[in-house]
Amino acid sequence: MANDEPLTLAEAAAFLKVSPRTVSNMIKRGDLVGRQTGGTSGKYLVLRSACIDYLSNPPQNRPASMGDSAKGVALCQSPSEAEYGTVISLPRQAKELGARLALRTRSRP
């Protein structure tokens, strides 16, 4: 079949009208089925049928934090456990910033 023709990363990117890096990321996320030849340093091969399937059934639901979610590691942190330098919510950040600014300006007349 013509749809089972293997495409290189560049050919798949041209077919999907995205960059080769985007295709590589889609394969790593599991959005697009592809194989890496020659171990971890090899080239990617993607079937044309996999590209067509991706276009006809785009992924809608993804984890909020894509990082290592494929490895089963949760990256989202609870605000109650957040330490200095970690990501916190915007409302909490605004509240803490407001409190610090108020402390600094209380001593001024």
C-alpha cells in the first residue's frame, strides 16, 4: 500500500507541514507513531499512514505538565508544599508579593 511507505523525519515534517523538531517531539510524546533506527542516535522513520492517522485524529487531551509525564513522574507540586524557588500559582504569588510590598512601605510616613 502507498500509505505504508516509511518517511524520514524531514519527509514526515513536510507532509504534516511542521518542523522536523515538532515531529520528533510528537513521537517522543506518543502523539505520532514512529521508530528510531539504530538505537538512541539513529534516525526516525514514520509511516505515511501514521501521519494520516494523526491528522484525522489529533490528540485533544494532554497532561497539563508534559515534562516527564510519559515516565509516570508527576511534575505538578502542591502549593502547600512549595519551597523557595518552586512554581506557585499566580494568585498566591500576587498575595505574597503584596504582603512583602506592604511590609516594606509600612515604615514610611
